[in-house]
Amino acid sequence: MTDILCQFLHRDNMDFSEHYGNFSENYVTESYGEFDLYYDPLNETSLSEQGHRSIWVLSIVLCSIACVLGIPGNAFVIWIAGVKMKRTVNTIWFVNLAAADLLCCVSIPFSIADIILNSHWPYGEAMCKILPSMVVLNMFASVFTLVLISLDRFALVILPVWAQNHRSITLAWLLCGLVWVLGLLLSLPSMIYREIVVHDDMNITLCIYNHLQDKTEGNQSAIKAIHVTRLILGFLIPLLVIAVCYLLIGRRVSSGRFKSQRAFQIILVVVTTFFVCWLPYHVIGLVIEYGKEASQVMARALDPLAISLAYVNSCLNPVLYVFMGQDFKERVRVSLRKIFEKVFSEDVTLRSSVYSKGQSQLSRATNSSEAQV
């Protein structure tokens, strides 16, 4: 199967280069996989032909895996946590995260077709604006949800009494709504600046950022600002907030007043997986905008692979929930529904946090009374 795919990509690339070999001198095309990552399928100077074909094949394989696992996996999470389980703050977080991932997975087949077609865009201008924006929306919605989950864990451990009194399902829904509003606002630049460029003489249609045609200083600065904004708001600040939350949680847990909960381990792995999968996206974006020419060429060649890795993140969470939900022997005996219910449960964590806080307060009160006597 891989050999057939390689032969197809090789043939397609040969035909494409034969007809449009000079096109790359005037334009740098972008892979739909979006973001601001630019991919030049016509430029053979950065990697060997075999290298390009290997990247294409690996990208398509990763995208296919993400699609096959991600769509049913995230739909199952939404069904279990959103329909079958009792509504809690935890289930709302995980439903919101699964919804963002499912949205991304639905767009993957279009990205696969875009890679196979050498970035030719057959879906029209409306889809050129909508589909790439869906991927950006997924990034922001996912990372902001992970920040909410981390802050929620922080409140449960560090401020259990406050969490008991103020943590509510209504507040969770409102915060999730805010996440989507912010994600949509931050995705608008992708929708505004993207357009299709049709070249009838070369029989190719591209979905690109319009600064690749309009090279005015203002337009170039706007695209650079988009890169920096996404890096700061979609990666660095969330990473800092999450790291601080879990650092403080770790200190409290290590103090002996709390027992380590499997739920915390699962969230930590989910968070780590997100940042590992999205790191290449942000790095390549910076290299393309601010790197030297040779580095830019290499970054564009690696673009499909970085996009595919970001897609893979959208299918991993359901898998992590299953394999980290409980021990293997139990997993064999228990249904998937029970596994997810245990992962999303918050009762044990909340009770243990409040109990530990209460025990600490009771101990201090007892010591004070004894001192007065």
C-alpha cells in the first residue's frame, strides 16, 4: 500500500513539476492544513525527491490515523460524558475538549486531499476561509480548555473550600462559552486574510494568505502579528499558566496532605501531549517568518508533517483516557463506558481535597485549644 502511494505521489509530482516548474519562483504556496505554515510542493531544492515523497506519505498516514481514531473516539467521549454520565464540572470540561478535537478531525480528509493534490484547492473560496479556520479554532479552544481544567484542579487542591462553594456547572458552561468566543475571535484573521488564487494557464487553484500576492509592508506586518499572537496566546501563556498550576499542585501533594489522584496524572499527560504535538507548528511558523532563507525552505518542506502531528493530538485524548483510566486487568473486565466514567469522575478528588483541608483546620483548632488549657 505504501509503495502504491509513493508511486502515485511520485507520478503526480513529476507531472506537476513538468507543467508548473517555474511557478515556485513567483509564489510560495501553503498547505491547507492551515495555520500559517507554508508548503512549497514545487521546490525541490530543500529536500531530495525521496525526502519529499517520504514526508508526504508519513503526513498522509498520520492524518489518516488521526481521522480514523479521532472521529469515533471523540464522538464516544461526547456521548459518554455528555449523555450517559451525570452532569458535573469535570464532564463539561472533557465534553468541550472532545468537541474541539472532533471539529478538527472532521476537517482532516480535506487536508489529506490537499496534500495528495500538491496544494491544489478544489473546494472554492468559502471553504478556503472556513476549513483552515476550523483548525485554528481547535487549537485555541483546546488549549484554553486545558487552562480551565488546570485552574480547576488548582482550585480543588489549593482552595478546596472555595471550590466547594463556588465551583458550579453553570459557571463551567459560561467559561466554555467564553473559550469558544475567544477562539472564534482569534481565528478571524485566518478567515479574513485567506483567499483562493486561480491560475488558468497552469490549471491550479491555491488557498493562500493574500500577503503572498500583496507584499505591502502593512500586509506583511499583519501576518507576522498573527504568528506572534498565536504563539503567545495559543502556546506560551497557556503553557506558563498550566505549569504554575501543576507546580503548586505538586508541592501541595508532596506535602503529604493529599493523595496523588490518577485524574491528575491523566490531565498532566493530556496537557503534555498537546504541547508536544503543537510545538512544531509554532516553531515552523517562526522559522518561516523570521528565519534565514535556507531555514525557511526546509520549514516549508516539513510543513505537512507538522500539520499532521497537530492533527494527531486530536485523536490521542480518548486513547489516553482508556489506557490510563485503570489497570490493564481491570480494563479487560470493565466496559469502555465504565473506564470513561472513572476517568471523568470528580467526586473522589473533591471529597479528598475538602476532607484534607477540613482535617488540617480541625488539627490547628485542636492544637490551639490544647495550648489554652
